[in-house]
Amino acid sequence: MSHVNDSQTLNIVNVNITTEQQYQGVLEKLLFSSVTGIPCCVFLFINGTMLFTLRSKPVFCDTCRYVLLYNLLFADTAQMACGQLLYTLAVCGIILTYPMCAVFTMFASLTNDISPLTLVAMSLERYVAVCHPLRHATMITIRSTGVAVCVVWAISLLNVVTRVLFLVKFASENLHSLQMSDPCSGLAMMVDPLTNQYNNLYTYFLFISATVAITSSYIGVMVAARLASTNKASARKAHSTLLLHLVQLAFTLSSTMHSSVIQSISKIFQRLVAVRLRTVLYVFNYILPRCLSSLIYGLRDPTIRPVLIYHLCCQMKLCHRNESRITARTKY
């Protein structure tokens, strides 16, 4: 009889422990979802306001560096929104099919490639402005900038098409079901070792080329700044801008290497610890780099800063007025 009571007590304790672990899991999911979701929504709001600002005045639409900045911001904003969507689906335990996951991951790959290529174009524009000021007006035009943007998108699309062909080939030979077993992510779509090798080679080539191009522009501007007897202020400003481009490229590289880092963490740590580390890395390696462009250019550029602050303040006031009206209606 005592043995039966002890067994019942042990079963009750085990049930309570299991329930407590499940409850902690729910709380932890809510906590991490808040940690990632709130900053992402704030930065999406700021980036969206910045995109609206860059289309609010003709000076932004007719200036080449602002056109390139708009392209960079659009890619970063789309990348952040897509990444947050995939993270939310993973937290909710929603398993997609391979075609649906391929659409999301290929779009994320497309926007991720656009960022470093656009930084290269922006660096070359600053190099021409400082080192060849007399030819800047003829070389850097709205038309040539549009061509540069099209080339950036074409290179990124070519990479996406190549990866899609690898996936179609692998799916036709190996997949018996289109339903995935794991949450959708870029790592989950690396089903073929050949795809993984191609992705690594392309990533290394892209960022080595971008680093060489931006560094060369940086060195050229430094030399021009030392040799120039006039317009040294413009040269120093371009020098600082290119240095910021290198910092942005480093952050973009860290976010691109996110999948490789996550793969290593999954092999070293236990599953629960790996999930927690993945969430922390997602915030610092994925979300924060996507908001740097708005913060750097929006607050640093004297032309953008007052317009951006105006739009942000107006939208906040509008939201506050709407909340006040809703509160007043509910009272009556």
C-alpha cells in the first residue's frame, strides 16, 4: 500500500515537473518573441519612415547617392521583415512545404545580396566625387545610377536562380514529400552539399570583392584628401562615409554568416541552449545591422535629418491623436 502511494506521489511530481517545464517553455517563447519582435517593429517603423522621406522631396529623387541609399534601405527593410516572419513561424511551430519555404528563403537571399553590392556602388560614387570632381556630374547621373541599381538586382537574381536550379535538381532526385520536417530557414534549405558549397563560395567571393572595392575607394579618398589643397572638408566627409561603409559591410557579413554560426552552435551545445543562443544572435547579427542605414544616414546627413525628424514626429503626433480620440469615444 505504501509502495502504491509512493508511486502515485512520484507520478504526480513528474507530472508537475513536466507541466512546469512546459509552462517555462511558453513563458520563454513569449519573452524571446518580445525581445525580437518589439525592436524589429520599431526599426521597421523607422525604416519605413526613412523610405517615405526619401520619396517626399525632389532633391532626394534627383540625387544619385539618395537613390542608392533608397535601394539599400529597401533591401534591408525587406530582409528584416522576411527574417522576422520566418522567426515567428519557427517560434509558433508552423512547418511549411519546401516550395513555400524556398520562396521566403530565396527572397531573403536576394535582399541580402543587394546590401553589399549597393554599398560598393555608394563607395564608388563617393570616390568619383572626391577624386574626379570635374567628371562627377557627367559620370554619376540618374541614368547611370539606375543602370547600377539594375546591375545590382540582376547579379542578386542570378544567384537566386542558380540556387533554385540546385534545389529543383535535388528535389526531383531525392525528395519523396514536399512537407518539411523542420521550421523554414536558410539552413533548412541547404539540403544538398553542392548547394552549401556554392553558397559558401558565392558569399566569400561577394564579400571579398566588396571589401576590396570599398577599401580601394577608401584609400583613394585618403590620398586625395592629403594631396588636395582645397575642398578638404568634402574629402574628410567622404573619408568618414567610406569608413562607415566598411563598418556596414562588416555587419552585413556577420548577418550573412549567421547560418554558418548557427550550424556550429547546434553541433556544440544542447538543443535548448542552442535555441537561446540563436535568439540572441538573431537580434545582434540580423536585426541590428538592418537598422544601421537609417540611423547612420538619417541622423548624419544634414539634408535628410530635419525631414526625417519631421515625418517621425508628425506620425507620432498623429498616432497620439488617434489614441486620444479612441479613448474619448470609449468613455462616452
